[in-house]
Amino acid sequence: MMTDAIKISIIIPVYNCGKYIEQCVKSVLFQTLKEIEIICVDDGSNDASLQIISALSSEDKRIILLRQKNQGPGPARNLGLKRARGNYIAFLDADDYYQDQDALMKMYHACETQKVMACMSSRWCANGKFMDTEPLLRERAENDVFEYLAYQMDYAFTCYLFSKKLIVENKLEFPSYQRFEDPPFLVKALYQAGRIVKVDTCLYYYRVPVASERFSERKTIDLLKGLMDNLSFAQENHLNHLFKNTMCRLEYEYADIIYKNISPDSLEILELLVQINHIVERKMEGQGYVIRPLRLILFNRKSYEDFLLQRINKIKRLAIYGAGKLGHAFLAFLENKDLIGKVDHIVVSGYGSNKLEIQGIPVISLKDFPTEQETFIFVTVGETYQKEITSLLEQKEYKDYYIVREEFLHLLAEDG
């Protein structure tokens, strides 16, 4: 039954989600909070999505169907926002669904009781695994209020409830990007909200897609625009944690995707990367720095491989420091070049007493590594751990080591 007092508008952009949309919509209908409207915005679907939503809306008038030509999820959500009549707004993607049936009720009451304009659920579910929306908030009690500036979150916007007044008064909307359109919206909304209440519930079930399959050159351009939006916003508003977190996303979460989707004609991607690099250099007050995606693009693999092989061929014995993905990739590289016979050990920072071998090569901890031997160490870890390992080696006064370029290791790992 329709009600004049709509508490929450749930906005669902829909594009070819006929497989999931019924479960998605019904998960909202099953919520214990009934004073809702469900705004489904069909974004030019060419499957059965439209017919399924039409059938559902004929059974429940709280389901509203809007249609637009295919423009992407951002414009679809913006259209839903213009139509929304609820006091609060929630966003749900058509291939996901709501988990706890009382989640919206709890979040609505928390906002009303605490007099805040944004609420977050403390947990969400990704492909069956429960996760914390923000790990730093684990110790906070239910209905606890905190300041956005203390945490500066930028992900999981679908786990939040927003005051419509917050969105309208600050003229917030989603950019028309095909990817990374939601973090810029979330950051601005939470920054303007200032205070946020956390509720101990699991609102959202997220079906995690294969990231590499979701990107094309065009979508990579939009990804970079979204990342640049957040870097600029962070710099302008002195949000250092947000800046650092966005840099991690750029350099580790998305760098390989950016590299894979660039071609010799991708001038716009290169221009965006250069612009982002200028933002980073300004933040670092003129210190020279080249962001990792640019380093990957500029890296001359053939020249570096020749350099490494010349160096390895002059060495009698070597060890590989690192037993992770990058270490395995380097070991496979040596095997492919018929050089694996030179490897005496695989070294790790910490290791228990159980014996372990990889391809018949013993794995030992650094403290057990025989430094008196003439064994050269190739450090094969990501940049995050390189300083730590360099420090450990220098503490042991071991000088015969070389840090393999991370760009090369990642390319080896991609060869897989």
C-alpha cells in the first residue's frame, strides 16, 4: 500500500539485469520498514529487465519505473534523485540485494534519533563473505556517531543512508562516468554531512564482478577522471587520509587495469595520467615523483630483462627474497631461462619451524639465511615492503642484494 509519508527512497539503476532484478527488488520489499518507494531507472536495457520490473510494479505501487536511453549508472541515479520523495535516500545496484531485513529500519531510526544526515551499516556481504565497511570503526558501539574527518571513507556508498536534504542543499549528483562514479559522490556527501552514525547491521549483499572484465579503454578514462576528482577534492580540503587512500587505489588496485587498457592511440589516458601526476607532485611540494601507472607504461621490459640476465649470468648462486605472487613469478622467469639451478634458497622475513620447499628449493627465514655464503639476493616484493626488507638486510650487514623493479615483476605475474 502506498503511503504519503515516504521515509526512504531506494534508487536502483538497471541495465540488462534480468537475471537478478526480481531478487533485488523483492529484497527491498521484504524490509521491515514499509514506508518506502523503490525507484527503478531502466538505463536502456535490451533484455527482460523492463518487463520484470513492470510486472512487479503492477503488484506493488511502491515500485516506480523510470526509463532513459543508455547513459550509465550515474545519470540513472541522478534521474532517480529528481523523482525521489523520501526523507532519506539509499542506493542499490540491480545485481545486488539487501541482506538483513531490519537494516533500513535500524538505519532510519539511528539518523532520526542522533540527528545526523548520514548513516552507515557496519557490515556488508561480498560473495558470501562478511566484511566491515570501515575496519577502523570495528570498536565503535551501535548507534555511535563519529566525524567523517577522522576516517575519510571513499568506498561502499551502497552501505549508506543519506538525508535527501543533504543531497539537495549541496546540489550533489553522480558524475556521468561509466566507472568510479560513486566514490566522488560518496566523499562529497560524507564531507558535507560531517557527522555519521554507525549501525550494527548488514544492509548490503554485493556480488563481486571480475574487475578486469568490467573495463575498456573508455571506462578506464572514466576511472581516471573519478580518481582525479577524489585526489583534487582531498588536496583542496586537506583530507590527507583520503589522498593517501586514493593513491593506493590508483597505484595498486587499478594500475594493472589501466596498463592493460592503454593502446598507442590512447592519448586521453596519457593526458589524464600526466594531470594526475601533477596533482601528486603539488601535494608532495615539488618532490619528483612518477605515479605507478605511468611507470608501467614508460617501462622498457626488453632492455630491463637483458640487464637482469646479464647480471644473473655473472652470479654463481642466488636467493629469491619473497615467496608471494611476485616471487613465484620471478622463479618462473628463471625457470623459463634455464637459470633456476642457480637458486639456493627462497628467503622470507618470518617463518616457523616446519620445513617448506617451493619447486624443491628450501624456504628459510632471513634470520637463518647463511650470510657468510657468496649468495646474491634478488628482492622480489612490491614497493610497500621494499623499505622494510632493505632495512632488515642492512641490519644483518648484508650488501649483496638487488631490488627487482616492481614493474617487471608485475608484468611477469600477468604472463602468469
